[in-house]
Amino acid sequence: MKHCILLVCCLFYGCYSFKGTSIDPEIQFFNVEPIKDISASAPGYYPNDFAEALNNKIRRESRLVFNAANPDIVFKIKITQYSVSSQAPIAGSFTSINRLTVTLEVVCENTKNEKSNWNANFSRFEDFDASLNLNTEENRLLTNINKLLLEDIFNKAFSNW
């Protein structure tokens, strides 16, 4: 019985530590500034939705608290690409698969330690059948793309991998 309890404890400890987040103890507050769309093709709601999703992810998966007035870490994000492209042409048609690509430029400023500042581009895409209308598929596509982009940004900011 003792061995079973020890094994379960080790498994839970292993799962918890696998997350790999590493946040300086002095860092307590964060802010995500309003996102700028310089692609000029993203839907009007997308910058606000993505900012809210990033806020929620940081609040859920870290100990940081949102504070727009005096943050220790500030995320500044630009949507640099939001495009649909053809991927798989077939005979007698233009394409059979389209790809929605979203690229973000992210600047992370650490007000406590300037050496921890970084700037990176993140790009993710999702393919969809060309016979489908982008307007009807866009929410599903963005949900999948956003999950990946949010994970990329979070890992870059808070993981030592």
C-alpha cells in the first residue's frame, strides 16, 4: 500500500513539474496592451479576442495578476499577417485546400530586468477545404490557431526550455 501511495505522489509531482514555468519571484503583475492589426485583413474582433485569450491563459496558468497601471511584464503584440492562401491545386480547379495563416510580432518587456526582454515572431496556420466559405469556418480555424499561438507565447515568456 505504501508503494502505491508513493507511486501516485511521484506521478502527480512529475506531472506538476513538467509544466516548466519559471517566473522570477519579483514578478507579480502583467499587462497585455491593446493589440494592433497592421495586417489590415484580420476581422475587427480578432485583436480584442486574442488579447483576452492571452490574459486568461496567463491568469489561469501562472501566479501573475493582471495590472494595467503598474505591470512587471508587458506584452505588446502586432498582427503582421492574416491571410488565406491556396495550398493544393487540382486539375480543373484552382485549389482543393486553403490555408489561413496568422503571424504575430510579440514584444515582451520586463520592467524589473531588462535583460529578460525579448521580441519574437510567431506564426501558425490551419488548412481547410477550399469548397468551404472562410466566413463560416473562421471561428473554428482561429480557435485552433489561437491555441497554438497562445502556447508559443506563454512558453517563450515563462518556460526555461
